[in-house]
Amino acid sequence: MNAGGRLKIDHPALTIEIKTGEAGVEKLLANYQRCMRELQDLLELLEVKSPKEAGRLFDDYRRQQDYVQKEQERLDDILEGESIGHLKKVLEKIPKASEPQRPAVAIAQEHGKAQSKLEALSDAIEEKTELIRDWQWKYESLEELQNSMLEEKGSIRALEKDLQEQLKLPAGIKDKDEFLNNYRQRKEELEGVKDALPSLRVEKARWEAKAPDETFEQLQSQLAEAETEFRQRMAEGEALLAILDALERTEAQLAGMTLEPLVKEMGRLFPLLTAFNYESALVDEDSLGTAVRTGGLHVPYQLLSLGTKAGMGLAIRLAMASHFLKDLGGFLVMDDPLVDMDPERQKAACEVLKQFASRNQTIVVTCHPGHAKLLGGNQISLC
């Protein structure tokens, strides 16, 4: 999108304008400092502490001036040339009116509440305006903001990958209970080895003093082997401790989460994304997922084709986005999800993405013109 180095956003409450490469930082700072000095001089002249207070005083003055002017015009219209004295005489002849239904005190209280609410809204607008100024100062341009967002997205992907790696169980371990039992057993063995080490060293010295049949070199080799085995056991124990710590932290993070809504939505989307070659997908805590073919055959994730894996991944991402964006009205940004799919599944995936985009704004980045044509929608070329 070519904006000529200038971006301007107009809103009834404020205007945001971002420029790049038009003025030096030193000149901007000098202008800023000069404006601040002039502002301080004006505040001292008006005997107020802040521009906000000065603005309120000016607004009060204008309101009172307008009020007096309007009341004077109304009075002139009402009198129609009559004098106040004449009206007083006429008023004295009129019977006394009954008390009003709403006392003036109540009206004044309501006016005060409305005035307080108006001031609160003004403060909120000023706060948001200051936040926008901070963003302009921090990011300098829209391009810098986009780069920062891309960096954050990369960090999130790295963290997600690290989390998936931590959730994987070692080979030969069926579930977390078996893993914990195995870990506790290894830990007890390690503690036993640590407790026995001093006595074993004493025993070693005693046998060395007795000059066994083995040569010194042989004993040294045996000792080296024993120490190597001990270090291996120690390394295994430390690794198990680190794994247990990571597992406990992960369990604490996932304790309050339930996968049922996400699994249900993923099971609905997966058949659509595979052109109904699969009828559902199953996900549990102990596996990456299982696809169920039409006819009931269960196929583990590891045995799925690359295109089916891509379909399952897209189903998971859309299910998560539907769940987390349900009440937020946000948007979804995706890096080309059609790359690993065959033409038939690409068409099916495009239909599913269009349905999702009808509910939530969806941005898809792709370097394949054919994929962009299949997706349709508003297309922006960055070439």
C-alpha cells in the first residue's frame, strides 16, 4: 500500500497524522520545547495550573456568555416593548402559583452529575490522545509498528513450539502417570547412589590397600568406567528433575482449561477441510491427534499425509480463533494455509475460510497468486 510516506486518520474527537522522513528529530524537539515554554507562560498569565483547567474555565466563560446573550434575547422577545415595572404590576395581580413538581435542588444535582460525566469523557479522550502520541513517538511510523507486530508473532510461534516440545513424552512412556512413577523411581535410585557413594569410596580405598590381583591400570580403567556410569546416572537424574519441573509448570498452566469446545469445533471443520475423506478428528492429552476416515478407520497423526496434516492444523487454528474471538470481535492473520494441500482440499479450505471471514475479519498472507485468486476478497499486492 503506497501512501506517499504519509498516513492521516480523521475522527470527530481527534486527528492522527504520521509522517516519515519529513523533519529531523532535533527540529521537532526544538519546536516541542518552544511550544511548552509558550504554554507555561500562558498558564501563568491565566493563573491556572494546566491546559485542561484553562480549557474548562474558557468553556465556562463561553457558556455563561452564551447563556446571558440568549436570556437577554428571550427577555426582549417576551417583553415586546413592555417595561419591567409594568410587568411587576401585572404579576402582582396574578394569583400565586403552586410549587413546582421538581425542586430546583434536584435539577441542580442532575446538572452536576451530567457535568461530571462530561468531564470524565473529556479526560478519557485526552488519555487516549496521549496514548496515540506515545505510540507515534515509540514506533515513528506504521511500518515500524508492523515490524514490531511481526517480531511479537515470531516470539509467540517460538513459545508455542517450545510448549509442544515440553508436552511430548519420552519414547516408551504411555502416559504422564507412568512418566511420574518412572521419574520418582529413578530419583530414588539416584538418591541411593548418592548415599552409597561415600562408603563405596572407602571400600575402594580399602581394596586398593590390599593390592588385588588387578594391575593399577586395570583398576584405574574400572574406576573410570564406574565414574562414567555415575555421571550418566547423575545426568539422567538431573534431566528427569528438569522434565518434572517443566511438566508441573505446564500442568498448572493447563489446569483451568478445557479442550471440549475446541475439539468439538475442530471435529466439525476437519471433514470440510479434507473434502469429506475423513469424518472426524479426535484429540486427547496423550497424542497429537487421530483422524477418523469415512468408514471408521482411525489413523494416527504421524501416519497422515502432508495435506491431511495441514487440514487438521488449519481446523485447530480456526477452532481456537472461533473460541477466543467469540465475544471480542477481533481479527485473524494467517500465513498461507493452503501451501501443503492438493487442489481439491485447497478449494474446500477456501470455502471454510470464507465462512469464518464472514464472522471475523481474516487476513491471509500468501506469495502464490493462485491461492489469492481462490480466496477472493479484498486483495492488496505488496510488490
